[in-house]
Amino acid sequence: MMLRLVLALSLLSFASAPAEARLVEAVASFTVLADMVHQVGGDRVQVTSLVGVNGDPHAYEPTPDDAKRLKSADVVFVSGLGLEGWMDRLIKASGFKGRPVVASTGLQPLRMQEDGRQVADPHAWNSAANGIVYVQNIVAALSAADPDGAASYRANGDRYVNELRQLDTEARQRIGAIPAARRRVLTSHEAFGYFAAAYGVTFLSPVGLSTEGEASARALAGLIRQIKAEKVQVYFLENSNDPRLVKQVAAATGAKPGGVLFVESLSNPDGPAPTYAAMFRGNVDKLIAAMER
Ligand SMILES: [Zn+2]
């Protein structure tokens, strides 16, 4: 009797499957990446971000709920290049059987010196051209996880790539029109290496590639001297980390506040950076306004 009931139920769910197909459950490490997955996945994909809005993806501490989310995920996305130092342990603890998709795969990493070691700069998405590489990897990964949705992911991805290509071109043209000597700003930590390389802006910052690093008194004094010598006029805060150090440096140099940049975390949906594209566009607008002062 019991067996027949179970069989009947499973037939029923099989019969209704095409009409209301189960959503693909995706998990992304942080909000910027989660939005990209959402843009490509559309209404076929339910995506959750582990790090929340305004959260710091370097210094994140995973919760037991995160492990549960991972375990039931169909596909897991990380940005890679050393951003999510906490992810390997979480995946092991969660029992997730797959391997995370590294969305930065295939792009040219920037190498930098940090504490005497060569490390990759993880903030690749801050160039919109790199964002396109992320999108292509997401299209491929979602298509592999859900072949029935491949055409939809391809169409969403193509539309999204066009939008990012336009943002990239506009940023290049608008920033390129500003005299090179004025293209210098002060920010909290080194999150704009790829932006700097792509669009020709010099960023100075008191903290290194990871927000977990600490600046020595000597390094700070050197930075303050450099800012004065290069006449850097404007400083920015970041939505996802501690503003005290950059404010202190700014106060010592006379640099004026330029607002808040969104470097590695989106805002709430009703805030100024609810999506990756909005975040990129907003950063470009604020940086240009500061450099044109
Ligand atoms: Zn960072």
C-alpha cells in the first residue's frame, strides 16, 4: 500500500515536471557575482549570495546556513584569484560534491607584490571587459548544469555582454578625455588595479589587496608624502570596509571627500548600486566628477 502510494506520487511529480520545472539552485560567493548569475540565469535560476550586501568578501565568516545552502546547490560560483580565502573550508564542511565554477577563469590576472610575495589581484570585475569574461563563464556553467536552459542563458548572456561592452567603451572614452595628470584618487584599499589598468586612472590606498592587511606607520607616512607631492585632491570611502584609515590619511593631506565607491559589494536593491552594471556606472561617474574638480 505504502509502496503504491509512493510510486503514484513520484509518477505525479514526473508528469507535472515539464510544466513547472524546478529552478536551478545557484550559490555565489558575493553579491557582485550573484547579480551576474542572476542576469544570465533569469527566471530559471534561484541564486543566493553567501556574503550579503555591503559585506566584505575577503574577511567573511561563513555560517552554518551557508553550509546548508552549498550542500543543496546545483552550481556554486566563486570569483577566484584568491578573493574567497574562506571558501575551500566551507565547501569541505558543507559536503557539497561538485567543484565551484571559477568565474574569472581565462582572464589575464594582474600580479602584485604584497608583503614581499607575488600575489594575484582578485578584484578583476572592476574592469567591465573582465566582467564580460565572467558572464561567458557563467553562461557555460549554467548551460552545463541545465542544458534545457542553454538557449535562454545564451540570449541573456549576449544581451548582458553588449551592455557591459558599452559601459567599458564609455568609461574608456570619458576617462580618456580627462588630462592624465588629473586622473589620481585616494581610496581605502587596492581594489581598483584592473580598473586602473583598463581606464588609465592612478589609485593610491593605505591598505593592500585584502582588507585584512594592515598598513605600517612608515607606509602611511610614505603614502601621505606621495599624495601631497602628486597633489591628489579627492578621497573615496568604500561601502564594504572600515573608513577610518583613509579618512586619517585624507585629513593629513587635505584631500576632500568624493563619496562612496562600491568596489566588491552591492548595495541594497533600493540603494545606489543594486547591480554590477549600476555599481560600475556609478563608480565611473563619481571618479570622473572627482577628477574634473
Ligand atoms: Zn578587496
